[in-house]
Amino acid sequence: MTIDERLLRIETWRTRFIAQGIDAIDAFALEYPTADKRELKRLVQQAQAISHRHGTARRLLRYLRALDDAR
């Protein structure tokens, strides 16, 4: 998988989390079983609450990228 494909997959998950919220966490956990659901829920809620701030969305992206790296 190329870097562009990987980044696209991660960005797609982040967008899905912000749009669907915690409903998307279970689907994500099936693909990434090592994900900390509690941490993910916290990051998603923060990203949704302050969607106008890019820092929180960036933290969510970094977390997703780290999970993808560990995979």
C-alpha cells in the first residue's frame, strides 16, 4: 500500500468519526482491534465539540496514524 493510499484511509476514518461520532468506533475496532475505544471516544468527542479548531482533529489523525503504523 502506498503512502497516499494509507493517508487517504486514515483521513477517511477521521472524517467518518467526526461525521458519525461514536457510532463509527465499533466498525473501526473491527479493523483495528488494538484501538483503545475509550481514548478514541474521547478524541472523537473533542473533535466534534471543537470542530473549528484543527488541533483536536490533528490529535485524532495522529492517533489513527499510530494505530495504522502498529498494524
